[in-house]
Amino acid sequence: MLLEGKRIAIFNVANKRSIAWAIAKALDAQGAELIVGYQNERTEDAVLALTGQLNRAPAAVVPCDVVVPEQIEAVQEAVAEKVGKIHGLVHSLAYAPRSALKNPYLFTEREDFLTTLEVSTYSLVALTRAFMPLFADEASVITITFYGAEKVMPNYNVMGVAKAALEASVRYLACDLGQAGVRVNAISSGPINTLAARGVEGFQGFLEIHRQKAPLKRSVEPREVGDAAVFLASDLSRAITGQVIYVDAGYQIMGV
Ligand SMILES: NC(=O)c1ccc[n+]([C@@H]2O[C@H](COP(=O)([O-])OP(=O)(O)OC[C@H]3O[C@@H](n4cnc5c(N)ncnc54)[C@H](O)[C@@H]3O)[C@@H](O)[C@H]2O)c1
């Protein structure tokens, strides 16, 4: 039980395929007590049903739409009241309008650019800042990124730019929070068939290329990202901060 006695907040689960849900199950299996977030009423029932499957009932299940600053504040207050100190924050959420994941990057509309960066990148800063007063000593912040931050992936477009900014945010936040003993890291996951991934035009083809090219000759299971999150949330990773850890069957090391 690597996470016995730790309370960890996870934003956001949408359904059983969500990477956030795989992480929730992995943390739960190691004894963590969870606070589980969902975006809005569209996913509320599904998330409440899922959380019923955890070994330990969550300390709270809370709505959190990150483009509504009052909601981030309300979530922080609810966690402060119901749970008190927390030992970890998992940020596993992103959004880009469909048109921005289809047309060439050159044609990204201003509004689409700002929305994507607000939801997918700024939300890490906003959530981390909101939870700072609640972090126990040696808390761990984890976000989920993708290799499209570094290399061009067809149709990933503005989301690649948002992930590049997310990875830079990990480094700046790690520097800011290090003195408080808080660590900040990203997991760069290989492609996984989720709702968000299916929004990227040509995703299935990319999954196939990944299987062929990755040294392990396979794709990545959500639970493998969950296991990496257990490591980063646990004391085993206590000297690791500001890093991007690849859980991608080795894809990132390949040239051609
Ligand atoms: N699936 C992949 O191939 C893959 C690979 C690398 C990284 N990631 C990243 O993993 C994270 C989770 O995505 P996923 O693939 O599990 O898909 P998902 O669709 O299950 O999860 C995306 C989550 O983002 C939430 N979200 C969207 N807009 C929001 C808003 N305004 N406020 C709050 N929440 C909002 C959704 O409600 C959902 O819970 C994302 O950051 C994604 O970019 C995914």
C-alpha cells in the first residue's frame, strides 16, 4: 500500500475510458482516499456510478468546470471543509474545439486558441494555486501530456501547442513550489482510445503507427498510466520534480 494515508484530488473523470479513471483506480488500489472531479451534469451520473466501484468511498465527488473560476474556488472550499489537507493533485483534462483539430494549424481561430489554452494549460496553474493552502508537506502534482507537445502530430494542432505550454508550466510550477516541498511532474502518455482522443481527426491511424513503431510494439494501457501516477504520487519519487515521464511503450526514443 504505497499511498496509505494519502488524500488525492483528481480532475476530471468523464467515463470508464478516461485516463483520470484509470489513475483513480490505481491510486485507490494503493490505499489512497480520493476526491473525484467531473466537469458538469452531463458526466455526473456516470462518475457517481463509477466511484461506487472503488475499494474506498471517495471523500468527495465534486463538479469542476475549469473555465468557471468560481467553481474552482467552490471546489477548493468544499475540499477544505470535507477533507482538509491533501497530498496530491492529478490534472487530467483538456479540450480543443473540433474545428481546431481538423483544419491546418495556420487557420486556428483566436477564440479556439484561447479556449484550448485556458482549459488544457491554464487550468493546471489555477488548480495548483487554489489547492496550495491545502497541500500537506511533500505533496505531488501530476498532469497528463502528449508527445504532440514536442513533435508535429497530424491534426493535433493547437492541442500540441497547449501541451508544450503545459510541459513548460510543469517546470515553472516545480521551481515555484519546490521550496514548499511540493513536486510537479507530467506523464506523457502514448495514445489511448478515449473520448478526447477520438476528437482528433485520424486518431485510429495514429494508434496503429504507434503500435508498429514503438520499441515494445504495442500501445499503452490506461492502467499503465495509472501505475506511473502511483509512483509519482508516492514517496518513491520524492526527489523527482519538473519532469516529463514517458509512458509510451518507448515511442519517444525513435527517430524513424
Ligand atoms: N487519450 C490519449 O491518447 C491521451 C494521450 C496523452 C495525453 N492525454 C491527456 O489525458 C488527459 C485526459 O484525457 P482523456 O484522454 O482521458 O480523455 P477524456 O475525454 O476521458 O478526459 C478529458 C476530460 O477533460 C474534461 N474537460 C474538458 N473540458 C473541461 C472543462 N472546461 N472543465 C473541466 N474539465 C474539462 C472532460 O470532462 C474529461 O473529464 C487530457 O489532458 C489529454 O490531453 C490523452
